[in-house]
Amino acid sequence: MNEPASNDYDLIIVGAGMVGATLACALGGQGFRIALVEARQPEFDWPADSVDQRVSAITCASQKIFESIGAWPVMSEQRVSPYREMRVWDATGTGAIHFDSAELGEPLLGHIVENRVTLFALHKCLKSLETVSLLAPSSVTKLDIGSDKAQVELDDGRFLSASLVVAADGSRSKVRELAGIETTGWSYHQHGVVAHIVTSQDNQETAWQRFMPDGPLAFLPLSDGSSSIVWSTTPEHAETLLAMNETEFLDELQQAFGDRLGRMIKCGPRAAFPLHLQHAKTYTQPRIALLGDAAHTVHPLAGQGVNLGLADAASLAEVIVDARKQQQDIGRHKVLRRYERWRKGENLTMLSTMDGFKRLFGSTKPVMKWLRNTGLRLTNSTTPIKNLIMRQAMGMEGDLSRLARGQALDGEQ
Ligand SMILES: Cc1cc2nc3c(=O)[nH]c(=O)nc-3n(C[C@H](O)[C@H](O)[C@H](O)COP(=O)(O)OP(=O)(O)OC[C@H]3O[C@@H](n4cnc5c(N)ncnc54)[C@H](O)[C@@H]3O)c2cc1C
């Protein structure tokens, strides 16, 4: 990464989270001049024996994207944890479903990766790209859209201009707000409590999820046999869980999850995140594109949030590279609308499906309880439907970008 020679770029990407950094790697690798503006100073020092509180289930399609931009080998060197099976069951009935990658003839369903490992790898790739300038810590305070350039002002008074400004600045996106793009959505009145947990039995490379009336409790497998949990529950219960001492918390967790992984032995630091559904009314305007959580926020119950964002990044990169090939202005609304048409429907389908699941499994009405238990049993015994769900969850369905198919971004090499 270089210090900027001038303040004029092809793109300004706001937000160097997993999605913004992926887009910067993909387009930086194609020689685009990029200012990557990030509010926090990236920190990559952590004790060797510690585990990040935040992990993500990374689909096979996302893995391909990371491979294409050179991040995956660095992630693998650090720690990625494959999972081959997934077991989901209803706490209030007998319905259960078991997904096994072997049924699809695939070696695995995906990987659990600590978010800091992904960010470390992406930032390592960024460092090798001469046309990408990371400006951090720095935030955008003003946005002006002109006829052939967009201009942003940073909190240190600097002005930057570019053909396109990309909002990858998360669910409370400042760029989205400055562009006047509205969102629809609602709070789930749930918080996701996350922590690293050691159990007496190995996780069997299986993702476990128990649905309870207050929300799902997931155990995501790590390669050393331990697990990372996401416990979605009421905000009041989440507060109580955070206030408990370790013994009290492990007892409560044992009660909630049961003994499928033996005894709960040890727990790392805990944190809680409010959960909501949010969807931007539009992803694009002239010289503006939203992606990742800035465009959509989904319930974490199927671990799809960042995967949707990475698919956005790979699709937008492809649209931009193709536009440049045809000597089109990459900030033109006509160009950006290709990206929006590509991604919005697919994201909306996933948002609605996850919302439906959340409602179905959160209901205490007898008819809903019957429906979900019967549904789980039927789905479990109907191989084609089960396989389709697995392929969806692995990111193998839909209109995949070149990067997600493991091809060169410019479609040539
Ligand atoms: C409990 C929980 C569990 C989850 N588990 C999974 C999972 O298993 N799998 C999965 O796919 N997804 C999961 N998700 C969702 C996933 O974490 C998000 O979808 C993902 O982090 C979004 O990435 P992003 O880069 O779009 O946004 P963010 O991760 O929010 O990154 C935004 C970046 O922009 C920066 N920024 C913000 N404002 C500004 C500004 N004004 N100027 C400059 N920079 C700014 C921030 O510092 C940050 O670095 C989970 C979410 C939660 C809450």
C-alpha cells in the first residue's frame, strides 16, 4: 500500500471491514486507484493462545473469493476450522434435521473463521497493492456528488474525489445517511451473545443449533475441538448472561444446550450484539454503491451476513472491471444498476427466508410448533430438498460471480 500521491482516485471505499477490504483487494489487484477509509486503526496483535469472540461461518463460495484475491492461504496459515455436518433441532419438540456434506459428495460444508484472522489476511494482501491507500483512523463527514466526480470530506479536513464512492461502513453506514438512502427493517428484540467455549467432548466438526422460544443457540466448531457460540436471546436475558460469573454462565449454557457436547468446561470473555433486519431501499445512486451490512443486515441464525456481503463485493468488482473494459464511467448509475439488479433480489430472498425461520422457530403457538417439527422431519427425510438447502447454505446456488466460481475477475487469465 502506498501513501496517496494525489487526492483523486477511481474509487473511495468507506469501511475496511471484511467486505470493504475484500472489494479493495479485488479491484486493487486490477490496478484501480483506491482510497480505503477506515474509522478504526486496524490492530493485529493478539496472544497466540486466544480465540476471537467474533467468528463467521464462511461458505465455499466465499472461500473461493478469498482464494481468488490471495487471502485464503494467509487465513489457512492462521486458523480456519472446517465443518462437515450441521445438526439443528427444536427444543420444544422432536423435529430435527441433519446435514452432511458427504450426502452432496462434498468434503465439507464450510469453515468457521475468526473475524480477526480474515481481517489480518485481507490487510496483508492490501499491503502488497501499490494502488490502494489505507486512510485510518479516518471517517467521512461530508459527501458531494458532482456530474463527473464524487467528493468526500474526512474528519481531519482532507478532501478526496473519485468516480465512485462505495459504502462498506456497516449497518449504521454514514455514507448511506449522507446519500439520503432510506432503509426498511425492524429490531428482533434479541441480542446475540458470543463467547468461546471449551466442552468435555470434541465438536465432531459439526455446527450445532438448538432452537428455543427466545432464540437459537449455535455452537460453531473450532479446529481444536472447542466451539464458538452465538446465543440469540431477549435483551434482558442477554444482560443477565453477561453479568453472571463463569460458573453460573456455564450452568445456564448447559441447561439450554443439553449434553450433546458433554460438559461445559470453560468460557472466554462474553459480548452481546443487538440483532435486527435492515435493507436499504436502493443499493445505488449516481456515483454511490452500498454493499455488505451497509446495504443489508440479516439475523445470524444461518451465518449468512458476511457471505452475502462478500458476494456483493465480488459482483460489484466484476461489474466495475467489465465497465472499464467497455470504457464506461464506473460511477454512472446505468453501470451501478447492473450490480443492484444482480444482488438485491438474492439478498432480499435470504433476508426474508431468515426472517421467516426466526418467526417460525420463535413462536409458542401450538400450530407453529406442529408446523416446524413436521417441517423439520419432512425436510430431513426428503433428500432433494435437503440437498438444495445445503447447496444454498454453501453459497453454491444463484447467479455466482467469476470470483465465487474461482475464475479470474477480468474473465481472461
Ligand atoms: C452475533 C453475530 C454473529 C454473526 N455470525 C455470522 C456468521 O457466522 N457468518 C456470517 O456470514 N455473518 C455473520 N454475522 C454477520 C457479519 O458479522 C456481518 O454481516 C459482517 O461483519 C458485515 O461486514 P461489513 O464489512 O459489511 O461491515 P462491518 O463488519 O460492520 O465493517 C464496517 C467497517 O466500517 C468501519 N466504519 C464504520 N463507519 C465508518 C465511517 N463513518 N468511516 C470509515 N469507516 C467506518 C468500521 O470500523 C468497520 O471496520 C454475524 C453477526 C452477528 C451480530
